[in-house]
Amino acid sequence: MIETERLILRRWRDSDRPAWHAMGRDPAVMEFLGPPLSPEAADAAMARQNALLDAHGHCFWAVERKEDGAFLGFCGLKPGPEGTPLFGEVEIGWRFAPAHWGRGYAREGAQASLDWAWANLDVPTVAAMTVLGNTRSWGLMERLGMVRAPADDFIHPQAPDWLNPHITYRIARPAG
């Protein structure tokens, strides 16, 4: 578990399901991710993240607001997917419900995830990916200090054609 001033990044719980299912059906959330998620697909994604947590000690953690315990979305780290330039690296990612956009939660969670990576993982870089049209996502990558790696832009093998190409960003381990 990671705690920040306003957030708790933690293992996924059954109580997250209703809000997570709603996010998976929200067109604004899914605009740059693909078709809406069925409840079964959303549940499988939750199970995958908890399995990654058990296997690696990190995942795309569920994000809870400390103030009221509300589930906001996810943020965290996982192994980069096969068939992409991120394979063999640690990937950082986030997804929040639209009601929580523009409040700094993604940046707070992502910075905490990077800090956790540098303290706990022996990796030289952390990578991220999105589609070019997702300016909010790559804008956050840049605010975090990540740098675009255009030589590693790619066609994501699991994304529909309208969500390709994907762009890649990385951040190097801080010196010291």
C-alpha cells in the first residue's frame, strides 16, 4: 500500500466493482482505451492486477481517496506488455473516473508510484504508453518528467486500428 497526502494506492477489493464497472462503460473513460468493458472483463482486469501484485509486489493499484474512502480509479506499475516496446520494462499507468479529472489525483498517484519504483525496483527507467490523441495522458507524462521516445512508437497488437499508433514515454532513474 502507498499513501500520499490525499490518496491510498492499494490492492483491489470486491467493493471497488460497482465504480470500476461504471468506469469501464463510461465513453469518456474508454475514449482512448477501446470498446466498453463488460462486467466480466472488468472483473478479470481486477483479478489480473491483484495477481500481478502477488507476483511482483506492484500493479495498477486501486486508488482510494483518504477523505471518504471513495474509489477513484487506478494508478501504478506493472510489467510492460508483450508485443510492445515496453516489454521487459516497468510500465506506469493510470485511469480515473471523469468526476475526478482535473484535481491532481493522477499526478499525485503517478508521482507516488514513481517514487515507489525508484525505492523498491532495480530498474533504470519506467515507461508509459498512450495514443497521440490522449493529450491529458501524455501531458501528465511530460509533467512527471517523462520524455517521448518516438523511435519506440508502435502499433499495439491488442488495440483496435482506430487507437493506433501508440506513443511511448520514459523516465530515467534519478541520479544519486
